[in-house]
Amino acid sequence: MKKIIQPVFQLENQLSNEQISFFRQYGFLHVKNFVDKQTVTDFLTEVNNVQSQLLASNTQKINGIPLKFGKDTDGSTIIQRLAFTSQYSSRLSHFLKDQRLKSLLQLLSPYEGRIGENEKDGLVVNHYINTENSQFSQMGWHTDSPRDLFLGSRILPMLNVGLHLDDCAAANGGLRVLAGTHEQSLFKLLFRKKYFIDNKADKNETSFDIEAGDLTIHDGRLWHRVQQSVLFGEASRRRVMYIPFVTGAYQVKHANSPTPFYHKLAQFKPGSLAARLTFAGFKPKKLSV
Ligand SMILES: O=C(O)CCC(=O)C(=O)O
């Protein structure tokens, strides 16, 4: 596995030239200790409260985005993928206005970017756990860009900014990226790997030693995946909040928004013929990048 020698970035109110040029070259950044441990604990409490509220109201979708349910180590039901989380928590919504987060918009230049609190899937919380009944312990190779094609628009630059809420050493599993693939042909963006089906390690992938409170930023066009933890039960727990940074026309989601097709694709089982045919056969409206 390739470990890019990367400086341990700290983020002040403005990105440094070194951070910008690292991002431009590799398509990602890893920022240490973006928030302190107490803030991580507070955010986890917020997420748990949102989860309780949604479970109590039997909510299945938010703004058209399906929630992913699974079982925790004690057999209780948990939400393993939450969408638009900040719409249920003023604390999390306030966090999205952090000046240091706004400074990351510079990475989208020359496009004018914004934090998509009410767009795409909003503030997503992924909760991975490796147990017998878990529905979510890994995620296959993908980029975030074809989602734009499914929504009928051309691929526009975007960032996915992840605030990590658990420690996750590279040896344990977690995020893997293929550095530099944010600059690739449309063909490679669509067909370098089988979307969501391929979970295999790549000899060129980069891994991260993550501590709770760290931030990762990746270009939406970068190939990435989540490696299943080698651990089991509590030790495998990994929670990450993802914030979409978007460009282009404002596309707010609301209670009556339809479920985007890519959510159905992501739910196919690895190796299913339907998944391959569906992805190979979809017809985007425009193909310009
Ligand atoms: O959980 C992660 O670190 C990556 C999640 C991801 O790639 C996604 O939600 O599309």
C-alpha cells in the first residue's frame, strides 16, 4: 500500500500555498485535529440525538435520500447512513458556518463554491461497524461525480469534506484514495473500476492514520473507497461526517425530492449482474466535464 509522504497539515483561517498545491497535485488533504476531542464527543451526542429522533418517528428517507439501517453490537437498530443531519441539529448546522471550513472553498477556485447544507445529501454521517448483522462495514471504489450525471447535469467540481469522529489507523481499515485520479479522462472517471462493486485493494492506493477530530478533503472526481476494518465489534466502529462543497446552480432538496437513481445503484450487492448492467447502460444527458 502506498503511503504518500504528506505534511501534517493544520488549518488556520486560510489555506497555505503548500496545502493548495498538495491538493491540486493529489486531489486530497488530511488535516490533523480540526476539532478537539470534546467537540468530537459533543458531535457524537448530537448525531445520537438525531438518530433517536428519526428512529422514534420511523423516518425512512430525508428529502428523498434513503437512510441506511443496521444493527449495533448489542443488537439495537442504528442508522448507518444519515443524510441532511444538520437539519435536525442547530449545533451541527452552526459548525457548517465555521470560517475554517469556508476557507476550503478556495480549493474549488476558479469556480465559486458553497457548503451544500441543503443540497445533494446534505451533511451525511456514515457509521461503519463490523458485526454479523451490520449492513455497512465497507464501501466499494467510486468517485462522487457520476451523481451529477444521474441528476441530469454535467460534472462540476465538488469537494467531500469528512470530519472523522473515531480513531482509525490505516492498518485497521478506513479511507483509501487513488491519488491524482481527480485529473483523468471521462472514460477513466466512469470505468477505471466497477462502481461500488469493487472492494479490492489497489497497489497504488493511499491510506490514512486518522484520529478523531481530523479532517479529510477529497475532490469529488477522485477514486476512493472504504476498507473494511480488520477488527470486529466495538473496535471496528468508524463514524465520519461528510460535508458536500458544491459549485453550479443552487439545487436545494426538500421533502418531496425524488430518490436519485445512484442510491439504488449503491445498494446492489457486490458482483450482481444487475449492478454491472445498470451502470454500463445508464444514459447521462451530457458528458462534458
Ligand atoms: O466513509 C468514508 O470515509 C467515505 C464515504 C464515501 O465515500 C461516500 O459516502 O461516498
